[in-house]
Amino acid sequence: MRFEGQGIARIAGIDEAGRGPLAGPVVAAIAVIERGAAKRKLLRLIDDSKKLALEDREAAYEAMVSSGIVQFSVGEASVEEIDRINILQATFLAMRRALQSLTQQPDIVLIDGNQLPPQLGCRAETIIGGDAASYSIAAASIFAKVTRDRYMAKLAESFPGYGWDTNRGYSSAEHLAALDRLGPTPHHRASFAPVRAKYAETAELL
């Protein structure tokens, strides 16, 4: 992984969490790491969020927040927006919202993947596998993942039985069984096939 930024004053990384789940919002985060102040100890904690165990993600999140040298903001797109404009466009929307809420705008944004969000309003480049290649993208992936995981765990308290505190809304066996047993909630993505099928079954019974 590289600590990018040579020759460019302010570089930000963007990544998202929650494109695939059946329930909950999609969350994007943007992160800017102060190059001159970043300590090796902190950088060692930062990695692709998918590679980190839950406790390691939480530790990295808290370390970045308390360090004072990592600026970040988070944006999301709701279930209603996902169903209305599709998950890809909702992901782009969440990314734009994250960038817009950042206090100081970056000179360039590095985005994980191979698709640039339209109307970002900032110079941007894509990096395939960026969360494993760029510290700022990896930091953003942690902020997005931890923020969304915490949200889904809280949501699980109001909607027990679906296992959202552990499966985070993904289509685990537990979640699919609960969808059969309990039916969809307002937090399910009606445009996603397993949920859409449940709404269709309900309509047939009416």
C-alpha cells in the first residue's frame, strides 16, 4: 500500500459500504490523511476494511478519529433512493454527499473501482482494488463500513429476528429465513430480487 500524495497538496479517498445487502442504506465515506503528520503506528492500522476483523476495523476507526490528522465525512443514500434510482446511482449519490459535507474540499479524489461518479465537482481518478493500494481509500472504506455496521446493529434493535446486528442486511441464511417468516420491513430494498419476490407473494394473497 502506498501513502499517496507526492506533488499534490490535498488528496482524498472515497469508498462505499453496503451495495449488496437486501436491507439498509448504502454508505460512502471520504477521508483525507495529513501526509506530514501521519505516524507509522497509525498507518499500520489502516487497510482494506474487508480484510480487517471487526475489532480491528473498530480500533482503526477510533484511532483515526482521535488522531486529529484524518479528516473524513460520510454520506448515504436511503432505501427509497436505492429503489428509485438503482443501487449504482445511489452509490454515486452517497459519494457526492460525502464529498460535499467535507469541510475543506480536496485537490483530487481517488475512488475505489473503475467508475467515476457523475457530477462529482472535483478532479477524480479511479483505482481498481484501491482499498488495498491507497491509504486514503482504505481509511474511507473503514469509515464507511463501521458507520454502516453500527447503523444496522442499531436498526436490529427495532427490527429483531433478521440478524442485522451480525449479517448487516446481507442475504445470509438467517436473513432469508426471517424474510420468509416475517416478511419485508420498510428498511428492505424492494427492488432487490429476494425482497421483490416477497412483495409479489404478499400481493398474490390479497
